[in-house]
Amino acid sequence: MKTPILTTFFTLLLAINAVSQNLNADEQKIAGFIDKNGAEALAILENAVNIGSPTEKNAGVKAVGMLFKKEFEALGMTARWINMPPETKRAGHLIAETKGTRGKRILLLGHLDTVLEGEKFRRDGDRAFGTGIGDMKGGLVVMLQALRALNAAGALKDSRITVLLTGDEEDSCEPVSICRGDMITAAKRSDLVLSFEASVRNTATVGRRGSSSWRLEVEAKTGHSSGIFREGMGYGAIYEAARILNEFRLQLGGEKYLTFNPSLIVGGTTANTENAEGTATGKTNVVPAVVVVEGDLRFISEEQKETARAKMREIAAQSLNGASAKITFQDGIPAMTPVEANFELLKQLDQASKDLGFQGVEALDPGERGAGDIAFIADLLPGLDGIGIGGSRNSHASGESADIASMPMLTKRAAVLIYRLTR
């Protein structure tokens, strides 16, 4: 009769053998390298986190870029730093490339900048803390370690891989033609894109909502408040603005993946906004003459965005007596629409995960994810996002942390996917 210890041993042995049968020799080498080099990956992560790199701190952003440039060059990749024009007030981007001829041409995306600065790397068990560890320096290390594993298995040099790490994802500069021009060029030379933003539970991202902004300006007759509601005076600017905002809510509020947030409103006899701040003057006995509202609009496709904008214009045009309104829109980050080709990539990631002995991978609901860099090229090629470090908490806030115990599994999964795509 077998003892419980022996039963457990044989069960584990069978599981290991089953995984081995699903992986070829190169893939087993890749997984083994990742298991053996976890400490080195954590050291790189600590170094990256300890370099403060908020978007506006060009020297810090470039310093993180130089850290990874050195690592990519050590793998035999050609790496270069691309400066942005001085007027953009942004550091630039890092590009690294292999020169192989085999398999699909893969673009790997990440970003070097953070929202905040100040918190150094520290570890508490399997959870590590530090500014940018989840968003997204942890993802950069997952990407790097996957490439290092491919290199150790002799599978990197013949591949066709381009890495592009932007320096201003958290607050991208304009115009897009310059600030995302290198990304767009790289996408046109690639067959697919993988982005290493933080993973969410056991999912990958096949779609991300886009983001744009809008500005509503209302003007109305003004005079003594005793005349409000009368034919000769009308309703004033504040009632008209309230009508418009409420109609937005009533007519568009239930549409899936569509949100519109009025984030700033000022009104009165005078009203002005500048740089997300507002001022207004008024008296209780004066009908308000002007209102300004600013907000954002988030959407899952260009079609949804344009349909919503048309409805918002229509609502704004149906003015109350004595008032008129104008709404204008400004494009921001486009949507990564969840197309079928993205789901096909997800199936390949899911299979790689299962072959490694891990759980399957499901699609994250696009409503759970904000806008991101991958969306600037999502109309050009299929892609996946959200395959970086797991367990991210408090992104863009004090106490940011991530689950470093997730890194080996997520790195193996990404590495095997890349390996199979480049065969």
C-alpha cells in the first residue's frame, strides 16, 4: 500500500511528465531558464523601480531606458534611443530589434514613464512595492526575461522582434504623427503586437476603450432674476446646461462600454476654464449668462464614438428658450476594438498556458480597462495587452504594489507564446 507521501510524489511526477510532453525541447529550456533566473529578474526590477521616471522628468525616463537598452544589447539586439523634439517636453522612446528572418514579425510594447515619483522598491513576502512596479516596470521585466529565456534556448537570434518602450504613455505628447510616429512605423513592419501592461487575474486584454474629451459652452440671456422663465428672458444658462447633461444621461447612459463624465462645470454671469481649473462670478438676483462644462468620452470603437458625438450634438442643439449651446470634441487615445484576430491570439496564449501546466487564459471585459498605447496601432494589426506582471494594486497612487510570485508563470507564458509565433 502506497503511503500518502509516495502518492503525492507520483502524482507530481505524472504532472511534470504531462507538461514535458506538451513542450518541445526548446520550450522546456525556456521554462527552465526562467525558473533558475528569478533572482536576477527581481534585481533588474528593483533597479528600474528605484529610478524615478514620472513622464515630465526626462532624465529619469531616459535613465530607465538606458537600463533596458543595456539589457537588450546584451542579447545581441540592436537598440537605440529616439529623442522627441524639445517643444514636446518629452524624453523619447527606446527601440530594440533582432535581425532574424524566421516566423511572424512581432512588436512588443511597454512604457518607461510613471505617473508619480518617490517610493523606492521594498518587498514584503511575495508582494513588492514601489512607484511604477505594476504600471509598468514589472511588465517590462516580464518582457525582458522572456527574451532572455528565448536567447538562452538559442531561439532569439533568428526571430523578427521589435521592442518599443515609450517614454510618455501616461501623458502622451502631441501631435500623434510625431509622438507615436515611430510606433506606427514599427506596427506597419510587424504582423502582430503584444503589450505588457499588468495582467488582471487570469486574463489577457483583447480590447481597450478609447478616450476623448469634450467641451460644452452655453450662453443665455441675462437680467434680473425675477424675469426667469418668462418668454422675454428664458431659462438662463445653468438650467440649459442641466437639461443637456441630464439628456446625455437619459439617452446615452445605458449603452455598453460608453461612458461620458462631466468633470468640471462653472457657470454664472461670467465663467472661464483653463488647464482643468475654472472661475466664475455671479449674483443670486442675476440670471446666469454662461456655463462651461468639460468632460471625457470613453468608447469601444470609432463607430460608437462618432454615434455618441452625433447624439450629444443633437441634444445640445435643442436649446431652451433664451439659450444656445455649442459642444466641441477633441480626440485623445483611440479604442482597441476587440476584433476576431485578437481572440485568435488569445487562443494561442491560452494553449501555451495550458501546455505549461497553468490555467487557461480568458478575455478581460474591455470595460475593466482604460485607454493605452496599443490603441494607437490597433487598427493596423492584431494584438494582445495585459500580459505583464500580476496582482497590481494602487496604480497611479501611493503604495503601488504587485505580486512578484506571479512573474515566473507569466514570463513562461509570454515566452512560449513568442517562441511559437516566431517558428
